Amino acid sequence: MHQQSYSTPGNTVVPVGHPRHPLSFDLGDDFGVDINSGSSSGPLAAATLASLSIDTAFLSAGAWDLDHGLTTSETDKLTLKRAARQAAQRTFLVADSTKFDTHARFKAVALDELDLIITDDRLSEPDRKRLEDSGVRIDCARL
């Protein structure tokens, strides 16, 4: 079997342990798959990410704010987000504005460790200004 990747000129996206990936198999408690999103998590997924040299990591977040940064309520996602951040040359957060000014139990990545935050244009102007004034680079996509 060979590892499938998705490429465009100059870019390669490699899925890490996705359940539909031909190299996926059951690894018990060391490897988890989020039933809702189909995403990989756990120590093996984090170790795999840590062994890669990543140009740009795109992280998602269920919660993010100025005081706590990108946060998560799940330890498996915590280790995965940190591993992706450490392996990447650049790290982008992609999160919708409804998740801003909320936080979860575990701090994964501080906002000042991110190279860019991509959110939607429903982020209020005062919130956008607060983020920019704190030194965060932000891009609001039109919906």
C-alpha cells in the first residue's frame, strides 16, 4: 500500500491516520478518531505530526480568546494541536467568530504563537480591533 496525498502545484496535503486512509487500522487507546468529525487524535496521531516537517498547519478551535488563546476541552486534541504547532513553520487558526471570547479547560496555543487567524466577517469591529491591538494578525473572510 502507498500513502495517498492530495496535491496541487507546490503543495502536498498528507492525511494523518484518517479512518478512511488505506494505512489506517485499530490501535486501541493510543489512537482515537473523533466520531463527529472523523479527525484523528491521541498520542500516536500527535507523534506522527511531531515527526513531520510542516510548512503551514491549519488549526481549528472550539474556543478562542485573548486571555486563554486557542483552547480545547479534550486532552487528545490538546496534544495534537501542540504537536502540529511545533512541527510547522507557520500556524494558522481557522475558526468562526461565534467561538471567539469563549474558552475551554485546556490551553493549546497562545494567540501570539499564531501567524494568522482566519475568521468570518461577523467578528465585531471592537473585537477585531482588540485582537489587532494585541499584535494578532487577523483576516476576516466575507460570508
